[in-house]
Amino acid sequence: MNDSELKFPQWQAPFQELIIEFTLQRLPEKLQKAEALVQGRLQQLDQGSNHRNEKIALQDALSILRVMKSDGLHSVDRNK
């Protein structure tokens, strides 16, 4: 899926790159970047805007990031 097919490419593109990352050594950096973008966008939307669909997508992304963080980063540590 390219950026023009994403509803919220500002944060979904880096998130998508993280999901398809196969190099474990790159995972922590990409995870941190995606998490910062998602958190930052969520904070922007909490400041008075009413973007319900994007907020739901952001919350879903945060849930996925939490799972990846707990599962994926432990794998990186074991493979060093």
C-alpha cells in the first residue's frame, strides 16, 4: 500500500514500514519513530478537533506498538 492509499499517511506510512520490517536490528529505531508520530498525532487531535476515525486508528496503532514493543524488542535482545 502506498501513501496515496493511506487515510492518514503522516503517521501510517512509518507505522507500515515498522510492520513490514524484517531486520531485527532496525526494529527498535523504527518502533520509537512510529510511536512518537502516533503519540504526537493523538495529542494534536485531543486539542479540540473531532476526528473520531483517526483517533480510533491511532489507538489501534498504539495497541499494536505495545505488543510489538514487548514481543519484538525481547527478540532483538536475544539475537545480539
